[in-house]
Amino acid sequence: MSKLARKPIKFPPNVTVKLDSNVLKIKGPKGMLDKPVPEGVGLAITGDSVMVSRNSDEKSAKMIHGMYTSLIINMIKGVTEGYKKEMELIGVGYKADVKDKALILNVGFTNPVRISLPPDINVKVEEKQTKLIITGLDKDRVGLYASKIRAIKPPDSYKGKGIKFVGEVLVLKPGKSAAGAAGGAGGAGGAAAGGGK
């Protein structure tokens, strides 16, 4: 068992945590999240903390124990602070818009790409319609939706044109012209060296 799973999980005064029919419900300033409690996992809620336990020392039980502990920590953060992913559109004419509960992307295809907005996800468009700010309470849901957007037009390997996460480091390949120029320079250097003999 990880050190994290051995300790009670503290939650702030503006958060309420309760167990209802084997479903953990956590409510805070940002909203509410709930997760079913997996088989073999026990919860004890006392005062301002939750203690997660398990009924077995098998490897699978330890994994579920640790995973569910992390989920609770993420849920508490979600209802108090929320989660955010920032993305940018790189390319001439690339832009985004939010309309009729959908994200509309113009990213070089013949027609705009429309992605429905789930009720628990918000998308804000900034910086001349080239920056997306995706927010929500559920860390996994926010990450999944952001990955879905990126998959529509991943950054290309040469110019980085496409949809990427803000701060994402891309390893770009040299273009054909750059590679050709490098090869030509090498050839010229070899010729010059040969001429000097």
C-alpha cells in the first residue's frame, strides 16, 4: 500500500462528503461529483477526513485501494478548484468558436469540425479564437475531452501546425529543403577539402 493510501484524506470546511447507497458524493463550491465505491474498498468518514481501507492484501486489492484514494483526492480538488487544460491552434486561418453547445473548429479541413460539449465541460475561446481553455470538475473528463480535440488535428512533425497543449514541447523534423541544404553544404565542404589537397 502506498504512503498516500495509509493516511486519512482531509477535506476543507466548504466541502461535504457522504456515502449514499455505496456511492461517494462530494460537494463543494464548484459543484458535486460522485463515484461508486468499488467492491473490496471501505470508507470511514469522520469530521473533516475520509479514510480508505481494503478487505484484502492481494495485489489487485492494493491497486484498487491506491487508485480510489487518488480519485477521492482528485474529486475534492475538482469541487473546490476545478481542472483546466489550455490548448492552442497553430496554422493560418485556424480558429475555434463555441456555438449551440458545441465546439466548432476550423483547422484546414474542407468543412468545420463540430464537437458536442458535454454538460460537465466548459470551453472558452480566447486570443483571436486560437486559444482554448477547457474546464470541468472531473480531472479525467477534462483530460479526455482535451485529448479528443487534439486528435482532430495533431501537430505535424515539420512545422508544428495543428492543435497542441499550451506548453507542449514538440520535436520537429527538419524539412526537405533544410535537409537538402545541409547535404549540399556537406558536399561543398567535401569538395573544398578535396580541392585543397
